[in-house]
Amino acid sequence: MTLTRFIGLVFSLVLSLISWCVCAEPVTVKVGGYSFPPFVNIPDDPNQNVNGLTIDLIEALNQLQNTYQFVFVSTTPKGRYRHFNNGRIDALFFESKKWGWSDYPVEESDSYLNGGEVYIARKVAGRDQSYFDSIKDKRLMAILGYHYGFANFNSDEIFLRENFNIYLTSSHRNSIRALFSGTGIADIAVVTKSYLHQFLAENPEYKDKILISDRLDQVYNHTILIRKEHALKVSDVNQYLKTLSEQGKLQAIWSKYGIHQP
């Protein structure tokens, strides 16, 4: 073997190794998340880590495979659209395409968890389910950037304030506190069933103080939204979710947060 041929073979081998190492690197998937308990819990204490179903699902997906590396990126309900456009985030968990995503280049996974939102009010003598028959004449507490059934999923704050007597806040906890603040700022708050379950488990003294509507503001089917041009495909996500479900890991995550999914 001539020296030139030997050097050529070594060079080819090095290129192959470099190519293999590059291909072996997992593709990063930036998962956006905003305060949406119990899906994303952002603690008041900055020294505490963000937690919730989204974080647990990210960990489960990373343990399941090594083609993609899912990482959490903090955003806000309103800011998530801008962050999607500028490439800060590639995907969102526990989302729905009808929450303002119809004009964005996203693909949607199969639904993997159902949920809903209810109206709540203070329990007082003589108040029953008929209190929720009309919300137009009530002072409402809702979350800035969220989409609600009573507003036909229009989250624009100007629209909401022009058409409803509404106060927009940043968290469900603030909404519940407003009902009991004594300031008269709110008659009704809209909260997710999953968060309300968690709140009452942590604060059992409120169980006899809160009237919960039988009527739902909306029922949603959670999906994962993915940037269309991203290497991660919907077919991959659907297979991963199926595998995690078959392994019982999805159910374990739901149960951890008190969610009972058929």
C-alpha cells in the first residue's frame, strides 16, 4: 500500500467517524411552557425549579429514546406565539391547535389527555348552579393570554374587556384568591379542572367554600404541537406517546397530579 493510498484511507476513516458523531448527536427540541398548573408550575421562589406534567413528560421522552433531546424553555401565554415565530421554541405540550394556532406552521399529534375548565364562585346561602347560567352580568377572573369558550376562544384582551366585565391575571391561584379577597373584584373565576383538583387537595379548607359549576367553559383534548419544518415528526411523537402509554408511564404521570384519565 502506497503512502498516498494509506493517507487517503485514514482521511476517509476520519471523515466517516466525524459524520457518525454528528449523526449520533440528538436533535434538540425546545419545548415551550407557560404557567398552566398542573401542566407547568412556576414557583414564586426563583430558587425552586419549574415542575409539572410537562417537565415529567419531557423526562419520560428523553429516557425513552436518544434521537431527540427535549428541553424546557419558559415562555408566557401571550408570548408563546412570538417565541414560536422567532425560533425560541419548537414544540408545545398540552396544547390545542384551536388556541390561536390555525395560522401557524404547526402539526398536531394525536390527543393523549382530556381536560376542561369550570366556573367557580364563593358558596353563599341560596346560591346554586343557576348562578352560572349567565356570566355576562358577572365580574370574571381569567388568565391573560388564555383562550376561553365563553369568548369563542378569542384571547385578545381588548376584545375581552369590551365584551365582558373581566379582570385578567397571571395565575389560577390569583383568580381563586380574588374570590375571597373581600374587594369585590370578582364573582366568578374560570379554572382548569386539573388545577382545581390540585388546589383543593392542598387546601382542603376551601372544599366547603367553593361552588363549582356543573357546566364546563370548554372541554379540550390535549395534543403536542410541533414546528412543521422541524426534524421531529408527528409520527415520531405519536409512537413515543403510544409506547409510554403501553408501558404505563403516562398513567403514572397523570396519577402523580391527581388526574384520572380513562
